[in-house]
Amino acid sequence: MNHKRAAALLLACLLALGAQPALAAKKNTSTPTVIYNGIVTKRYGNSTTSIYPKMDKTSKAIQFLNPGASIEITAIYPNWVEVKTGSGVGYILRNRIDVEATVDPANTPPYPVTEHFYYAYIDRDVEVKEAKDANSTTLTTLTEGARVALMGMEDGWAKLIYHRQYGYIDTRYLTEVYPIASDIESADSSEPLAVFTSYYNNNPDRINNLTVACKLISKTIQPGESMNFNQTVGPFNARTGYLPAPVLKDGKTKLSFGGGSCQVSSTLWDTLMQMPGITVLMRKPHGNNAASYLPHGMDASSGASNLNFIFRNDYSFPIRIDASTHDFALFVAVYKGN
């Protein structure tokens, strides 16, 4: 994982001094580099898929592709992929594509991993903005005690994923920002190996279920040991501490004990996917359009015998999961265990 963290410590020092460098140079869109090869999904039968000139479904499509058509992906966004076209690039919704191969696996994470380089402790009211602009729409407000995973820094703003879009926090309001471990193998037990945050709305019963499940997965997994999410956080009933809350099944919502636990399994999966020494043994999404609280393809359903998340620790050392909820932010970090 050195490819994702080479400059993390240096950039953290620059942040402490007040500098706001970007993590990477802007991509030259005139010569886009293909990072994934894929096809237009066949999940929707004979329905054609639109390529748009910008990430806006109301814009006029510039091309229509049949199911199974090959695509070359040059960039990934929370709800879209950028693809090569005859005249340059265009945009396709993520739920309309299937990725078949990573062009450069040594330097590119497998789809749909979203790597995070930092995490922050929130010690005051902080607004998450829709754009790198203090006057833009506020997506949510975090308060003291929240922990947040960050993708990087851009123009004085900390960048994160909020549902199916990016969100931004003014770095002047972040006094505690730390890089994740620069190298997994040599990290000590105080440095997170990987982090991820997902966000939720104000449903007290669902928040209760998120909190219960977070406490139950916060444990150490030994080398070679597997975690079965359903067995670890279940049974999903009142005796375990769960309340009835909305669950998504077959594209429909209904009330069920433990509703919301899928967000915990999904956030855990998104954290572990950043660690190549973790082997996923079972994982299924929430149907074709997946769960709306994460970018398409980044959810892991749970709660039934055929809906479960199971993984194995194939590192030579234990890993420790630390999960918590606070002010609409569900945070998961993984450390080396003792």
C-alpha cells in the first residue's frame, strides 16, 4: 500500500504549518489515462446506457451504448465514471457499468476502493460543504467528538465522501488531522492502517442500531481468523439491544429489528478494502442501485443467511477494529492489534 501513502507524513507537517497543498496534480483531460476496463452492465436487460457530456442527467446525451459494450474508464467519482469517447471523455452513472479489470494493479486500487489518507478529530462545530466554497450548501454539521476519514486536501479544504458526492471541510477548522500509517507492515499499534466514514440521517432507532453494531465489531481479529458479521453483531432482536428501523430489501423499505446494521457492514468493508492483506469471503450489494448512503458499488448487505459480510485476516499480525458513531458520522478505523 506504499503507493497510496508515500507523502502522507510530509503533507501532515505542511498542514500543521498552515500550508494547503493538493495531494496530486490535476489530471490532463486532453490525454486521459485509462485506469479500468469495463462494460456497460447487462443487469437492466436491453436498456441502453447514456454517455453525458457532464455529470448531470439532465444534460443531453452524446452517445448511447448497448449492454455489454466495452468502456475505458479514466476517472471515478462518487456517482459517475469518466470514460473515453471518440471526441474526448464523457460520463456514465456508476450503476450502469461493470468493471472487469484494473489496468495497472500495482499502482491502482481495485474498483470500487476509495483510498483515504487522513483522519480528523472534530473539536468544534464544523460544516461539511457541497463545494470548496464557504457559501455553498451545507451537507451536514459535525460537532465535538466526531471522527472523520479524509481523502486528501485541495485548496485549503479537506475532501471526503458524503453519500454519493464529495464533501469539503475548511481545514482552518480542523486542529487535529493525522495521516494514516505510511506502511502497513511497519506501522505501530497507534497508527490506523485504514479508515472510512459514512454518514446517516437523524432516525433515533436506526442510530441506536448503528451504535450497537459498532460496539460489537470493535474487537481484535487474529492472523488467519475470520469475522462473520451476522454472527458477530447478531442476533438482530431486542435482547441484543436492537430496535425496529427501516431496512432495504429487494429495493423496498420495511421495518425490522437491527435496521441500519448494513451501514456498519458496508463501512467496515470499505475500510478493509484498503488493506490488501484482508480476504473477503462473502459480500453482496443491496441490489442493482445499491445503498444510497454510499457511492454505487460500495455497500455490503447483511442481516440474513444469504446477506452477510465475511472476511479473513491474512496478515501475519492481529488487526483491531475500532468503530463508533457520533453526530451522523459512522467512523471505522483498523489498527494493528496487540
